[in-house]
Amino acid sequence: MKTAVIAGTLLLSFAACRHTESIGNKRVSSSQDKPQWMVPDTTELPDNEESRLIKYGRALVVNTSYYFGPKGVIAHKSNGLNCQNCHLSAGSKPFGNNFSLVAVGYPRYKERSGTVETIVKKVEDCFERSLDGQKIDSNSAEMKAFVAYLKWIGKNVKKGTKPAGSGIDEPVFLDRGADTVKGKLVYISKCRRCHGADGQGKLNTAGNAYVYPALWGKHSYNIGASIYRLSKFAGYVRDNMPFGADHKKRQLTDAEAWDVAAFVNSQPRPVKNVSDDWPKLATKPYDYPFGPYADHLFSESQHKYGPFAPVKKYYALLTIKQ
């Protein structure tokens, strides 16, 4: 009955590339009402064991494939992508899906798993989803290095604050669904030069890492990755792609970002069992592409491609009412 009332109320209201690897000691650009993030500089680290662990963690983020790719020197645990392919500039770039909030944000309860997660779990999820691989040993030197780096890079962020440029900025919603046909044209015009007509990216001369990552196919992220949600992909590419773009110098419009995200995420890629994700249906993101859902108003296609405004509004009110 509660859901029906919410639905009725809502229906009435509706009727009305290549990535740099450097980390400088710089301030992230921001709006005046948000704190700035002072990104720490690895060159200022003292020569001790903890610093060496942090630097190793950074190396693992930048060159994940060298260590854990198909030709990894430690083990084959990933698809050949680097963590840096999704977390630009080793997780330091504004609006580049950076790591600013990791140190202060974990451990925390995550709706996707329905459990309290640690930084170790975050790294494991990246390996199993974005890198379409397997977990690495949680007690290994490499996991300790990942954790040390993630804690260090966010050490200047105060708990309870969110610096400007954190994470991914959500593009303005369209009054239509994202269009894969239009998105293909954007891809051909803006993305094909680096990622290839077949979306398979470009390997380095050693064949052990990507200069430009694969965007679909067996060496790309699987359907369980956060970037498989259109809002994440669209916001990411709008503020970072093609090469040379950033939040202040965008080369894609909001519409182009939504459309190219729809095209890329409509292409074949590895599958992952996501049936246990989001155990509380009402907490699923508005653009989560797989049912079941807490509503019967919107199709699975609309949850995946939009238009998203009515879906997001419905779930915001549903959460308040619960």
C-alpha cells in the first residue's frame, strides 16, 4: 500500500587515452563552498619502510598489469587493465574517479553488498569487477601496499568533508533515453583513434599492458563494475575524455557523454554473477541495469538507458518514506 501511494504521488508529479602517471603537490580546483584537496607528493616521503610500501602501492595502481595481468610477474589475476585506467593519474585527478575519500570512507556499510566493507574489500572488488579477475592474497605485501597507498593519498582529507573534484560528477539528465546509435557516432569521432574501431584498445610494445584500455570484449571490465552504470561512465568520459579533456575543458557535451556511454556499455563484455548485489532493492541506484527493482513503473531498459530523472525522483521519495 505504501509503495502504491508513493507511485501515485510520483506519477502526478511526473505529469506536472593516455593517462599521466605523475602526482604533484597541487591543489584540486573546486567551487568556493567545498574544501580543496591537497594531494600529497611521493617525492616528499622519507626513506623508510612505510614510504617504500606506499610507493610500491602507487606502482601497483599505475602498472597493475605488469604485476597481475596475463603476463604478470607475480601472478595472472586480472584482464590486463591497470587500476589507473579508471582512477586517473594514480587516483589523484579531479573528477577522474580519484581516491580522495578512501582513507576517511572506510570501513563503511556498502549497500551493494549489504555489509560493512574495508579498504581490502574495495581492492578485491576492483580485481573481481573492473579488472575482471580474481582476488589477490589479502595478507600479501601487494595488498598491504595497495592499502598503504590508498590511506596515504587521502591523508589530507578530514572525515566528514568531501573535497571538490571527488569521485565522478553526474552529468545533467537528458529528457530522453541515452541513444546507442548517436553514441556510436561519438565513439567514431572522439574515441576510435585511441581505443580502436573494435574497442580493444592498444597494447604496449611488450604486450603486457595497455597504452589505451579495451572498452569492451574479454579484456575489459565486466558487468559488475561500477563504470558499467551509465551515470558513472558518462560522468567519467565527459570530464576526462578524449585525451586532454578535464572538468574545465570538456570536449564532450552532456548528451554526447550519455550517448557514448550507452554505446560502449551496450557492447559485449565479461559477465559476472551480480544476483547478490543490492540485497535491499530500494537502495539500488536509479541507473542499475539489472532487476529486480523496488518499482513496477520503469522497465529494465529505462533503468539502464533512461530517461533517468523520473526514476531517480521515485527512488529518492521511496527512500524517504521507508
